[in-house]
Amino acid sequence: MTGAQILLEALKKERVSVIFGLPGGAILPVFDVLYDSDIRFVLVRHEQCAAHMAEGYAKASGRVGVCMATSGPGATNLVTGITDAYMDSVPIVAFTGQVPRAMIGKDGFQEADIIGITAPITKYNVQIRSASEIPREVKKAFFLASTGRTGPVLIDLPKDTQTEITVPEFPEKISVRGYRPDHEPHPVQVKKAAELLLTGEKPLILAGGGVISSNASPELVTVAEHLVAPVTTSLMGKGSIPENHPLSLGVLGMHGTREANKLISETDLLLAVGLRFSDRTAGKFDEFACDCKIIHIDIDAAEIGKNIAADIPLVTDAKRGLKALHKSLTELSSKKDNTTWMKRVQELRDQFRSEGEVKDSNLKPPKLMKELRSLLSPDTIVTTEVGQNQMWASLFFKVYKPRTFLTSGGLGTMGFGFPAAIGAKMAVPNVPVVDIAGDGSFIMTEQELACSVTEGIPVVVLVLDNRMLGMVAQWQRLFYQRRYSGVELGNVPDFVKLAEAYGAQGMRVQSYEEFRKAVSEAIKSEVTTVIDVPISPEENVFPMVPAGKGLKETLTGE
């Protein structure tokens, strides 16, 4: 078999059904074999979007997403998406073409040192030096991407390794020296954590993306209900507990809910599960939950104590950790009585209940998010772009199930939402997928309308259109005396005409009634629909914690 044939066979053994990418000279032998393969290839219009589609596919399904590009600019165009996956621990495998082995290091046409470039932003990367290496390296790539703290892996394929002929050996299993991804929770630490949790009078749980990636949402809810402990989440953990659950507080942090940001300073015991205490979640590290005991569960030992010190660390994945913790809790006691604490929680809920309420008929993002929620089924997958649109969705769009809210967290990548929506639709084709977008972010990857239309992958794009780079403009309004520099986008494009130019459906709405009608029609459409929703460029997202401030310093806009 040729190296290219070996690669496709190895991908079939990993049950890969779709690849997102764009061809070029250095990867052509693989594409020639792909022509006869059962694996579906989705042709993107920019390689960055191939990586984001692979991310959307992985986040929605829990399986590894796959993207592919040629050498040089094809490979470097993947870098933003790979970095995004690295920051948010998304399991993807990227394949890149490379100049022939004899040309490496000679600055040949479309040569780039993609191994050197991606070393800091991948969990593992490798350049194939012989076709015989391909089976093991592919097996290793999928193993590393999908286990432990999941993340991106890159395999670089010199062109002549794709045409080299060899007799392959496909390994059934793989082991990597020094790599132990399955950490069982230490029983002594588990018991200590359970005993400490039962002493807390005001317990609070903070759930991160690790809860979702390890499919630990049922265990999270079980532990929360046993402790009668309210649950707040990081942005990546949104959906790990149904946000209509009586114990749900919504998202914590820079654009967290008022009650979550308030209660984090009142708790005496914090159980943090599957998160890294990012600055956007924790605010000022030295002021975060400083008067409470902290139990930190995370699969990555490097995250324990990195930003916030833990009194009791548990190095294990969220599912194992929460299961073990619940077992220990039930052995030690029945369900706790936290009546006084829950009264305080309800008091704050009642105090802040009017957050985001609209008192006029103009289109306001908080109300639009609530209207959208009422129109969509609990299974509907929502992606977001990055900016004000993302924060309005985080604050006011309630999520009921894990893997139905997909967003860019650590890197904050504008342009993420639309290609991620296409990837999610490929992963879960029987549910609607809606991208909550801002005009500035959507413009960055709108060319994938061509991909969604020609490939027959219908999604809905909801553009909150303020003709501004909204979040930057908000900061300039609040902190730079309204000196708008580099944020005004002008009155272009016409999103309805843009959609129609690509063969998609375009709509513009001017009222809530028109909005409801457009969304209802769009989610039933067999072609991608762009809904243009004009909003005021003066709209701000509140609550908000200014950069570098603690969570106690939340701005409300009042």
C-alpha cells in the first residue's frame, strides 16, 4: 500500500466518517485516494474554518474531529483553529501536507515548519519520516487527542511518504511511554474531600468544561442535589447542569450572573470540577474565594494550584472524581439540610430577577436571547461567535443539556461560531443548529456560506447587527471616554443580499414578532438561513467585571 492508502485505512479503523479541509499540491496523493473512499470530505473555503468545523464536530459529538490542509499557507491557516482547540481542550487531529523529505529545510515552494510552529499549541505533533510509521502515528494521534485532558494533535506528511509503498502493520492498541491518562481518584483524598464538604454551611460548586468533556453532567447534578449546593459554571461549563434546575446559578466571571458573582465571595466551601480557574472566570486571583476552603478536581495535575491554591486536590477526570465523591458522601451521611444557605441564594435570585428585562419595544439582545430559547427545542445546538453576542448568549440564553452550547473560551476567536455550527450539524444532523453571531465576527468567516450551501449542511445564523466591533466599542465607551478607534464597520454588507449571493436564505427583522416568525421558519429550512437583526450600536453587555478587577467589582450599567 502507498502511504496515502495506509492513512485512509488507518482513519477508517478510527471510525472517521468526515474530514474538513482544502487540498493543495503537497497533500494531493491523499486526496487521490480519498476520491474512492467512503469517508466524506467537506470542502471549506478557508483552512481556519476546517479546524473550527472539526472543533464543532468534536464538541457536539464527543468524538475526535479531523481536518486536513496542504503545506505552507494551508498548514499555517489551520493554526488559529488548532490554538483554539488547545486552549479549550478540544480533541481534533489535523493532517498537513509537506514538501518531500529531501526538500525539507531548503525553503522549497510552500514549505513551512509546521512542527515548530505548532509545538506550543498541540498536545503532540509529529512529522512522518517513513510510510511504515503512519499506522502507529495515526493510532497514537487519536489516542492522545481523546484521552486525559483532550486536545489537538497534528501529523505532518511529506509528499513522498504519501506515495512510498510498504507493507503496513496496523496496531490494535497503543501505549505511550510516560503517558498515563486514566487517573483513579485517590481514596484518601476522596474521603477527605467528602468529610470537608459535609462541614460546609455554605457550599458552592463551580463546574467547568471538563464536566462536559468527560460526560459527567449526571454525576454533577447528583452530587449537587446530595449537598443541596448551588452550581455555577465557567463559560466552557455552561450546560453541565440544566440552567432551569433549582440549583443552577448560571455562569460565573467577567460576564457572570449577579448572583453567581456575589455568592462566590460568601461561600465557605468551593468544589471546583474540571476547570483551570481562568482569569475570565476567577477575576483577580488574589481576591477570588479567599475566605473559603477549596476542593479542586481536574485531570491535569498542572492546573492544580496554578492560578488558585487548593486545600484538597483530586487529580482525576470529572466523572470518576464525582462518582467517587458521591459514593463517599452517601457512606458518610444522608442529604444535607442547607435551608439557611438556600434562602440566601433565593434572596439574591429574587433581587436580580429583573436583570435583562426590556421596558420598551426596541429589539434588545437580552430579550432576543430569551425569545430564542422559547423557540428552540432543548436538543437544539447553539454556537456563538465572540464578543457581545457571546456574552448576551452566556447570560440570557439558558442551556438545558451538555454539548448544546459551543463557544470559543480561552482564545476568544472571532469567526468561530459559523464554521463550528457547520461541524456540529455534521456530527448531529437531526437537530437544528443556530449560530448566535455579531456582524463583526460573522464577517470573518462568512465565506463558509459557500461550503454550507454546496455541501448541503443547513444551519441558522442569527446576526446581532450593530455595525460595530461591539465589545471593543463597549470598552471604549466605558473606559476610554467614548473615543471610538477602529471599531465602526460602516453600513456594509447587506446581510440579506450576502446570503442570497451564496444561494442561502436571507431575512431581516424589525420586531419581536418578525423575529419569532423568522427563527421558526429558518430552523425548518433545508438551506442555511442568515437572519439580520439590527440593534443599537450603543447596547452594552451587563453585568460586567472590568479587566484586572475582582468579582466583587461587578458593573451593572445602572
